[in-house]
Amino acid sequence: MLTTNKSWFGLTTFAPMLLRYSKDFWLLSFSMFFFILSFNLILPEMNIFISQLGGSGVKGSSIFLFSVAAGISRPFAGKLADLIGRKRSIYIGLCFAIAASLSYSFVSWIGFFFVLRCLHGLSAGFAPTGATALLTDILPPDRKGAAMGLWGTFISLGIGIGQALGSFIYIHSNFDALFMCAAGFGIISLLLLFPIKETLPTQLRFNRKQLLIKWEDVVEPTVKPAATIMLLTAISSGVIFVLSPEYSAYLGITNKGYFFGIYVLTTIGVRLIFSSLSDRIGRRETMLFGCSLLVLSMIYLGLVDDIWSYTIAAAIFGLATGISSPTLFAWTADLSLAHRRGTGSGTLFIALELGILIGSGLTFVFYKNTMESARICMFIAAGFGVLALLLLLLQLHKSKLALNARGNA
């Protein structure tokens, strides 16, 4: 298990900490890095691909369909992770991802593309849900925030490197090469998963009855506070996934993954330095910082007019994500029951996908292929961030009242 040295202001001394993580932690982290990299690789150029298929009017469909499929699959992934094993849930997701990536090259009409986006979305429903449940099993209880911060660094690297590398590959080759690379990274993820030890003590054999989903398999009640904040903050990510390539084009930036390149550099630094902050001052208190930065970044994105202001906005968004994401996952780990960690993880991911879904859906309604309409989408997303802030303040107020009541009893 992990122990760490402490330093001023709650910063973590990482050199000795890194050496004390288990081999399975590192293998799982690298496996998810390559999985996240795989499907993010194709996102920056997806709008061009859709346009070539005759779907220029439905650019938001790529993220929208992906999120719908991922959200639908989360309850199944969480339930199966709690019944047949964490690793088997991950295997299902990786196989879907590799199959979808290999199939994009054969797309010649928009309908087939929509089917593949749904298939690819299923992969994002299964793999991270099973991986998060497995990770939660091996985390030290008093260092969940720090561990989730390090885990989140690999996820952020996958997003940032994937988006930046995807544009680079496409610029210097073509879509076929891009899709083959995505499949290759998925295969690497699969190979890294093989040596990891399964953490579910008793694994049941799969049967079709396990696919019968009840409401209790969809939402784990204990994690609702964290899931609600995840939903509201993820709306900004949905807007950015769709519109950051458009912003790059408006500002004359060739690499459509530029925003995520800046984002990942910033968020990695924040995660490595402040990942233990929520272990020290509390999950909700840390989320107040993260949400405030998120609102600031979205408002600033609505005002940018050159590459420098765009860079600053991306960096602020990275700060916000670097603080918020590990805190939300650690908060969910705190709240999840031991025998329902798969379902708890699935609930958080459902909130994430629903938020991204709403964000990408906003672009359907408000984005009219102009910079002005893109700015409107950013301001609307900022409004949902403000709502998350208000909800956190309300939760903290209720928590303090409950503590005072117990103290006076």
C-alpha cells in the first residue's frame, strides 16, 4: 500500500510515493492511458470525416452518439464488474474499441458511421467502469485523493496526447492510418491488462439473466452527491469536445488538438502537485476551487479572440479538471459500498456521459457554424458550472447544520 511524505501547504512528495505503488496499479494505469489515447486519437479530425460523409450539419453527432451508447452501457458494465469480474468488464470494452477503430476505414455512408460511434461508445462504457472498480479495490483508504490524482494523470495524458497526436497523424498521412493507429493503441491496452490480478473475490459465470437491469443497477444512491456535481461540470467538456476543433479553425490553428495539448500539460502539473488536497481539506471544499476555475475558463473561452487568450483559457480549464476529476472519483470511492463498487463507478460515469451528452446536445441547438454561436455555447456551459457551485455550497451548509445538531444532542 501507499504511504507518502508530507510537505508544506498539503503538497505531496512524490518520489518515494511512486515507488510504493503496486505493479497492478501501474499496469492498469498504462492500460487505461492507451485505451483513452485510442479513442481520443480520432476526435480532432472527426468533424472533417463527418463532412466528407455528407453530415456537415450534424457535427455534434459524433460526441452525442458516443455518449448515449456509453451511458446506456454503464449499468451493464457496473453490474457485470460486480458479478463476473472487473477484468472481464474491461475486456469487453477493449474488444469493442478495437473492432470499432478497425471498421471506420470501411465507412462510406453516414448511417454506418452512426452505428460505429455507438459501438465505440459501448467500449467507453465498459472499460473505464471495470477499471475504476478494480482500482478502488487496491487503493489505500486514507490516500484515495492522491492515488486518483495520479491515476487521473494517465487519463489526462491519454486525452491530451491522443488529441494532439491524432491531428499530427492525419496531417502527415490519412484517415486510414489514423484509424489503424487507434486500433493499435487499443491492442496495447489489452496486452497490458493480461498480467493484472483480478480483485473480485468471487466471480460468477456469465449468464443472460445478468443483463436484466433494474433501477438499483443504474444508480447507486450513496454516490448521488458526487454524481450530480459530475453531471453539471461535464457539460462543459461536452461543449469543448465538439467546438474546440472549430475554435482552432476560427483562430487559424492548424492542429485541431491544440486546446487539449495545452490542457493536458496544465492538468498533469496540477494533479501531481495538488492531488492530495481533497484528502486534507475535504472533497466538497476542493470541488469549490475546481468548479470556480471551470466557470472562469468557460467564460474566458466565450471571449477569446486570438491564440494567446485561447491558450490561457485552455490552461485554466486544465487547472479546473486537474483539481475536480480526482476529487470526484475519490469522493465516489468514499461513498461506494464495498460490494457495489462497480455500480458506484458506473453511476459516476453515467453522470459524466450524461453531462457530455447535454453539452454536445447544446451545440445542436445553439451552434450555427459561426464563432458568435460557439461563444454562446461556452457561456451556457459556464451557467451549469455556476449551478454546481451553488449546489456544493448548499451541501456544505447542510453538512455543517447536521454536525452542529449532533454536537448539541
